[in-house]
Amino acid sequence: MFTRFRLRDYDYKLILMILALSVIGILAVGSAEPSLQKKQCVGVIAGFVIMFIISVVNYSWVIKLNWIMYAMNLGLLLGVKFLGDTGGGAQRWLEIGPLRFQPSETAKILLILFFAQFIMKYKEKLNTVPVLAACVILILAPWFLIWKQPDLSTSIVLIIVFCIVMFAGGISWKLVVGAIAFAIPAFALLIALILQPDNGLLEGYQGNRILAFINPEEYADEEAYQQLNSVTAIASGQLNGKGYQNNEISSVKNGNFLSEAQTDFIFAVIGEEFGFKGCLLVIVLIMGVALECISVARKAKDTAGVIIAAGMGGLIAFQGFFNIGVATFILPNTGLPLPFVSYGLTSVMSLFIGMGFVLNVRLQANKSYST
């Protein structure tokens, strides 16, 4: 069950980048909402402990419980649907005793682990219709429950991660090209339908966010308000920023013009207080973590390890891109946390759990090389 390892085999580069992002997150959350800084700090410390524990537990043993993970995942998502708490117009949270968490965040990790075992088991038949159909059906159930919360942003990320997992698992290039050829016109058609009034595909506020992205001037006092202020905050930081927890009257953050500054728009806080240098550092660290996960995937001892590391790398990269894209107004407002930086204990803990498995994949790879 446990992995024998040598301390020198740990991926210290990955650990240091995660630590740097987490420290930046603690600082930024403390500036955006001081009352939450202690919780974020406790979450990061607990996350590191859990990450190291998971890193020495043999992932090959853990993923054999994949069907239990899948059932637990569906159970939590169904619990949200029937017993969940509502906040911000969406029913996404579940309370179990004193614990309040967001199952859609844990779903990303559980599904990566589930498909790692499922695809490895049926690798030789992955490109057959029955197995491909089974994979699609298995992802559709949790995806539908998340989409109906409604949580469009997480459902989009889930589909992207699923595509990465399938690609890492060895899906045929012909199928990849065919899927892309189908997806591009389908996406264009979907956007055209969304822009139609009373389309029924999205909630009213979701459609308005897309319209606000296309025509921000018309929605400057409504849906585009947050993103316009976010861009103003980032631009005002210029090269070096206004300083950590500054008391400037002209600060967008200090004037409370940033909604959800500690979560969705944490990048705007970093841009205003640490400037372009701070923003660049966060982007480099996010991409560094993602690329290091891809490097681990290339060295993995088996298909399951490849899928775990590549899936986590894709999750970090795309979720980071979406969050920063929203903060800089190059994407419509989605509401995704910035990995390891935004406040949100469910998101932080889930990512640490996922990274624990990536570290274990690396340790297992080193062990296989040494034997």
C-alpha cells in the first residue's frame, strides 16, 4: 500500500512552485479579506500535510477503488441537488455536520482517478465503440449534475479535463481530429443559439455575461461591472504595484469596487498591489506547475500514472487560464478559482490531494527506473 522512497526522489521543483503559489494566495486573500487569511493559512498547512501523506500511498492500490470513488462522487453531487445550500443564485454547497464544502471541486479529482483506472483496464479496447461510449456515459452523469447546479464554468473545465484524460490514455489521433472537426462548428452553432433571446440553454445571468463580454459598454453597470473594475485594478498597478495592503484612496480594492476579490478576482488584487511583476510571477508559477505535471506524466510507469499527472496538469493550466482570462476581460465571467491562490478550502484541499497523487506518480517512476 505504501511506497518506499528516497527523499532525493521527491519532485522538489513541483513542491516549491506549489508552496510559492500558496504563499502568494495567503498574502492576497489577507489583503482582499483579512478575516479569511487565517482560514486560508490553515487550509494550506493541512493541504501540504495531506499531500505528503498521499504521496507515499501507492496510487496503483488507491485507484483500484475507482468504482467506490465514482459512486461517492455521484452521491455527493446528488446530495447537492436535493440537500445543498444555495449561495449567489446557485446550489453548489453541501453541509455535513460542521463541514461545508463544494462537491464539484472534489469531482474533478475523483473523476481523474476513476478514469485513470478505467482506461488502463480497457486500454487495448479504448478506441472501440463500446468503451468510448462507456467513457462518455460515465462522464455525462456527473457533468449533468454540475451543469444543473448551475455551474457552467466547472462543467466546461470538466469536459476539457475529460478530453485531456482520454488523449493521455491513448485515444486514436483519427478520433481526435474527427472530434475537433465536429466541435468547432458545433461550438459556433452553440454560441449563435446562446445569443438568441430566451434560448433556454443557459440561465439568464449566464447569457448576460456572454453578452456583456461582447458588448461591455452596454452592460457597464451590470454584468461587465466586475470585470471592468478588475482590469482597472490590474492596470493601475503598473510595473511594481501600489504595495501590499496599501491605503491609497485611489485603490479599486480599497474602494470595494471588486466583488469576490478573495476568490474569482484575486488576480486583480495581485495586479494592483504587486503590479505586472506579481502577475507575471503567478502566471509563470501556474504554467510551471502544469508543465512539471506533464513532465511527470512522460516518466510515469503506467497508463494510470500518465492520466493522473496529465489530468492534473491540464486542470491547473486551464483553470488558471480561465480565472486570469476573466480578470483581464479576455473571457466572459465564469467564476472559477485561481489554483492554490483563491480563497476556498474545498478547491485548495482538492488540488493538494491531486498533487499528492502526482508526487506519488513521480516517486513510482523513480522507483521503476532504479530497479
